[in-house]
Amino acid sequence: MRNPHFYFTARRFFVASGGTLFRLLSGVALRSVRYEVADEEELRRIASEKQTIFYISNRSSLIEQFLLNAFFIARGIRVPSHSFGPRTLLFFRFGELLRLFIEWLKGGRARRYAQKITGLYLPVEDQDFFARDPGWADFIAKVPSREIRVVPVTTLWNKEVVEKSRKEESWLIPFIGTYHLWPTFRELLLFLLGRRRLALRIGLAHTIVRERYTRHIYRKFYALLKEEKKNIVGASLRNWLEIRNETLFDLDFGYEADRETAEKCLNEIATRYSPYFTDGVSRVIGRLLSSVFPRIVHRPEETRYLRRLAAIRNITLVFVPSHRSYFDYLIMFNLLYREQVAVPLVVAGDNLNFFPLGGVLRRLGAFFIRRRVRDDRLYKEVFGAYLRKIVESGYHIEFFIEGGRTRSGKVRAPRTGVLSMLADIKKRSGRRIYIVPVSITYEKLREVQQYQAEVSRAKEPERQGFLRKALGLFRTSSGPAYVSFGTPLYLPGVITDDFPLEVAYRIERGGHVGFSGLFASFFATGDELFAPALARRLEHLAALLAKSGRYQLAPALQHADLNVPRLVEKLRGSGQIVESSRREHCYRLRDDARHEFAYYRNTAAFALAPLFLLLFDAPEEVRDASRRYLEAVIQGYRVGDRLDDVLSPADADPWVQSMLCRVFLPSFELLESAIAFFRGNKLHFESRTDAVHHLARLFARRRMVFSPDELYDVLTYLGERGVIDNLFAFVPGTGENVAAETETIMEALKRAGVVTP
């Protein structure tokens, strides 16, 4: 019987780029196809080895082979030399075709292994082929090495085309999703006409043991491809409707009313993620961000590592960014999508679920959760089941552990609800879940100006004046933004109090020390500053932090001599700083700008706190009390963050000590004022928020500048130390140690000349 795959050796790909037809078609492919490679450097390395590489695919595809080789040739990577897939005579040189034709005239016998096989394209679509085909059995027996390298390849055809075509296929979408995994002639035609988008995904190389029996090796190939789909291609294979329906199926309620309520809750929560919509909107988001931020700085090695980690089977990445702005979500989306790391589904607050924003966010991958669930058992059960189905489907996730945007500039205390759910899902699903802390630092934010108004009145809902707010944000040109990805943390099976604190610590500690953070620290002290000396002082402060080797500094700090005069002139023109009447070129901060400068000062507090405590001239017990308090109110600082081993007080100029004391004085003053308030007013508040607003109004009348977040931190600290019972009501006779420590700290500051007695 003639071997049905006798074209095996004839399927050697045309590897030269000189052919006119090849250049034409590959040029179209490289412009139109989105190539997503888990680790290009590893692929280049293994291709340079002598070992044969198996490129396995879930279905035989001429188009996929061609696109794969066009990519390899363009990147200078060795291409697979042979294929068990469809005929590829179209891409041969004329001399090769003539030689094959002569062989066919002689009897149709193929040249078995006439040339060295450096790579093999292998469709894993029919297990009978692996059991019966003599060409395959002969080939696998001649593979010299005991272990073989396998690289999975997947082609994704987008099903969402123009409106007319989509109506014809709409009945299929609930069953097959928005991606079709095998190309047809019709789909090729639509691709060439530019009406279908295509992505080619090349996964990580796997090493497997070569089996003597070909059925066994087929099972290994099939299992590897199945896991690859579940991971790399997961978000494209499982559409939103399928996940929603499976969640409802898993929620087995005994009462019809519960089922109806569960379905209503799920409709409020569920995403409508659309890969095609995401691909189109990503370009718009990229242009909008570039109009606001001149640069979004990140380390390419961090995204390369995450891209590789996301491609490992049975792993779910949970991105946990800091939350200082509405831009956080857009920057994360743009960066992860552009760098081909992942398109995570995002847990968003239901305050953003309004027209038209809610619909756009849903199609980009957001799913909404109520900000206040309290004792709603049914809602928690529905959300937990939906989150579990998302993880099991292979999606990656993003959520903000702070719950909402920080109003103080410091990272807020972490919320543990979603983390606890993910830990429970990890035990049930068996997937390995890693938490990725992400720090996003801004040099300037327009939103900070809105936070000051929230101290004296309630926060304005997002839907109120949404268009006006959005236009205001995108019309403002800000400085650069810095994104840092921390080392992933393996999610434990049980969430203790330490783990969320560790995540919050890494989020803030891994951020950049911005130019605006250090600059604002000088003016936020309330002193009159001599502008010509400010650049030199800023450089000295940045040099101390750089010498410690513990922090990432913004590039703008390297050119303080140029940037400081420009910023001073800009602030003087806007009226935020005013010139002193006593001395020329001496400026002070205007009162109504104090809140904004305090915000930017707080973004650098995690780096300045260890330096402050190094230089703080006070007894050791006073410094210990200061460390404990700063650890409680600054998530990115811990008692163990000491600079004694790399710096000494002699390294700093004399002015640094008094300047840093005045930076941290307001925090201790706030603590002292809160203790005095609760001693003099034995009140009981209904909630922590009620206490925050009451104190905010009280301190606003005293012209003390504090954000609600800072007051919240103080109340939490006093509750933990026993000054406030249940965080709300003062209990006489407790908390004396805290009060005494605060008074001792204030006395030490007075002796240092920071506070006037």
C-alpha cells in the first residue's frame, strides 16, 4: 500500500527570503498577523541547538505553517525543515519542484530523510495516524535523543467580523466563542480581504521523554496542547456567555426565588469580554495615554519574565496594582496587552457600572462587584462561584487590594475579601496562583485636586458629570508614569493577616521615588525656601537614597539643576507658591495648595521614613515608638527597614534632619490631636467613616491638612493599641502608653528645634 503521507520529505520549507511570491505573502502576514510568543529568547536558543524541535499544532494547517515560518525568517530563527502536515509545494524553489517531479515519475517514492531534519511541524489531530502511519513510526524510531523538545503552536481566527457577517454566525457564538481554531478557505479569503483578525501564539518549549510506542507519545502531545489552550489561549477559547452559563449550572439552589436572585446578581457581575473589541480599543487607549503621559516607563525584563510565567500551564497570575488614579486600569491594560503578557479580567467596583462606561469596561474584561456586600450570603456565593469559573477557565485576574483610590498618596490598608476567595479557589481547582504586586507612580495627577474637596463634603458619584470629568482628565498633560512589577508571591491556601500586609508592603516598597515626591517634601514643611539652593538640596537628598541602594529613583532626579528652576517658575506662574516679601528668590507654599503638596510628599514617605529614623536624634525608646507608628500608617515601611548598615548620620548635611522631622511632624501631630479629641469627647460613632468625617471637619477648622485616608490610618492604629474600643468609642483609662509615647516624641522634636515650645 502506498504511504498516504509520501510527501513527507517533499515538505521541506523554503527558507530563503529571495523568492518574490514568498516576500509578497510574508510581508502581508507580518503586517496583518499578531504574533504572541511566550519567550522569544528561549525559542532562539533552542533553535540554534542541534536537537530536532517538534512544533505541534492542534490541526493541520497550511496557513499556520506559512505564518510560523514567515515569523522565523523575519526574526532570524531556524525554521522547521519538514512537516507531516499539508502539502507546501507553493513555497518551494523551482529546482526543488523539478527534482520532486522526477522522483514522482520514477514511482512516487519519497526521499526518506535525504537531508537532515532540523525541525518538524506536526499536527496532533488524529491518533490513528500515530498508530498506523509507517512514515511516522519510522521517523520517531530514528530520533537519536532520549528526550525531545516540543513547542506548541496555535492559530486563532477571530469570529467577529462586520455586522452583516456577524448576524449570520451569531447562533454559533454561544457554542464556539469568538475565536475559531482551524482555518478554512473562506476564512483565509476573509483574512486576505482584511475582515478577520488573526493571532499566532507560540508557547514555551517543553522537554518530554521519547516513547517507543507512538500512541503513548501522542497522548503526551495531546495533553500538552490541551493545557496550552487552557493557559495561553484560555481567555480566547472560553467566551463570557459560556462561563456565565456554567456558573449558573454549578449554583444548585433549591428554591426558584434563589435561582432568580442568583441570575440577577450574576448579570450585574459578569463580564462581556470581547477579544476583537479589545484589539480595536487598545489602539485608542494607547493614543489617549500618550496624550496625557509623555512616557510610561517600565523594565522590559520584568514583562519578559511575566510573559514566560503566564505561559506555564496550570498557572494563574493575579495582578495587584496600586490605586492612585483611574489611569491605573488603562495603563495596566495597555502595557500587558502591548507586551503580550496577558489580558487579565479586572475586578471593578459597581460604582463604575453605568452607561456608557460600564458597557465599554465589560467588553474590555471588567466584571463588577458591589462595594458593600455585608451579610448578603447569596451574593457572596454567586460572586465566589463566578470567580472560580474564571480561574478554572484559564483567565488571569487583576484587582485593587486597596479597595479604592488613595486620597493621601500612600498605599491604603489592604482588603482581604478577594484574596480569601482566591485562596479557597486555589484549593478546589488545583491551579497554582501567583500574586504579582504592581507599583504605579505618577509625577502629577489632576485627580489630586478633587480629593481636597472630599474632606468637607461627600464624594461625588462617578456617574455624575462623567463626561466632564473624563474630558478634564485627558485634556491635562502630566509628567511620566512609572510601572514596576514585583516578584510574584505564591498564594497560600489559608490567608492570614500577614499575607495581605506583605502584598501591600511590596506594592508601595517597589514603587519609584518620584521627582514630585521629593520636591513636594521640601515645600510641604511650610518653610520659606531659597530657590537657588533648592536644586542642590534635592540632589543631596536623592543621592542619599541612591547610596542606600534600596529604592528606584525617577530619572528626572538626575537632572535636578535643570528641572527644579523650571518647576519653580511654573508653580510661581500658577500661584501655588508665592514669593516672600523678606527675601528675593525665596518662596513659600500657598495655603490652598498644601493638600496637593502633602499628597505628593506622601508618595515618597516609604523611602524617607528610614532616613528620618536614622537621623532622628532621640532616645532609643522614642525611636522605637516612632518606628511602630510609621509602620502602622505607611504600608511600604517596616521596622526592619533600617539604613544603619549603608549610611551614617555624618553622610547627611545638617539641614536634612530638621527637614525630615518637619515632613513627619504632621503625622505625629495628627496622632496627638486624635488622642486629645477622644479624651475630651466621649462619643460613639456609628461607623469608622463617620469618625473620619467628623475628625476631618474638626481639623479643617484648625487649618490642619490631613486626608481622610490618613485619619483612617490613625483610627485603625488607635484601635489596635486599645485607645479606641472597636475603633469608634473611647474607653477611659486605656491607651495611656500611646499618649505618653506621642508626648515623648513631640518633646524630642521640640528639643531638636523643629517645634516651637
